Amino acid sequence: MSLKLLKLRWRIFFWTITGRMNKIQTRLKVNLAKGNSENILIVFPMEEPSFRVALYAFRDLGKNDGIKREFIFLVQEQFRDLFHLQLGKIVFIESAEPDNILSDERFLIQSFKQHRFDIIVDLNLVFHVGIMRLISLLVSDVKIGFTSPFSDKFYNIQLDISKSGIMEKGFKQINLILAR
């Protein structure tokens, strides 16, 4: 085990013990009836190539499904000009270094305090400590993300694209989940 991975494990353990990071619910009740998921937070990837693929994969999100939903998109500030989805609310974050907490974490938690999300989706294929910590502090029954060494602590639905290696397939699977 690398020193970086060990350091990250201790950091997550310490945050969990001190209450600065919440544990994921162990039980999950999923009702796939149409119209149940109304408040959805989608965290877009922090790396530009993954961001562009995700933006393309979600270009038709919410179109022609007839279900009233409130989407909130969490997008890195540097992608402001690239983001073109015409539905929902967009929240821009300053920066997201993979090994650090978000610089505007307090602002984000305060902004989302009045929301109870039905679904939180993290589209980051690479583990980001700040994004994971933010997701753990937000209230939601369903948290969806991609597998990583720590994903069991943060997501109750995990997608594994390690065999195919094609991120667009993973994004399309999430899109199908949201279309229900």
C-alpha cells in the first residue's frame, strides 16, 4: 500500500470519527416508480476530458420525460463557458484538487442545507477527497458513483467501468437510472 493511500485512509477515518464526514446509510430502499426522484444533485467531473464526455452523455437529460424534477449541477468554475445544459440550477465551485477539501466547502454546505436530495450523482471517475466529503455531508437516500478504493463509504450504488474502461458507458448507465 502506498504512503499516499495510507494517508488518505487515515484522513477519512479521522473525519468519520470526529463527525466531519458522515457514513453512508447501510440500508437502501429504492422505488423505481416514475416521478419519485424530484431533487437531484449531479456533480460533474473535475478533469476536462471526463467533463466533456459527461456533458455529451447528459445532453438530453430531462428532455421529453414529462417528470417534474429539480436538477442542481455542481460544476468547476473553469468549465463555466463549456457548460450548456439548459435545465436546472448550476452551482460553480472554485477548484477541486484531488487530495484537498474544497475551498468553498462551507458555502456549498450552507447553500444545500435547505435541500434534501432524492439522488446525488458523482460523475468523477477519479477519487476527490473534497467532493467525497461534501457528498457525505449532504442528505440523500441514494448516492451514485464509480467504484474506487473508498467508494463503499460514500455511495450505496456503485458503477464499475474498470473492465470496459469506457467512461461514456458508465455515464449512460447513470442517465438510464435517472430516466426512471
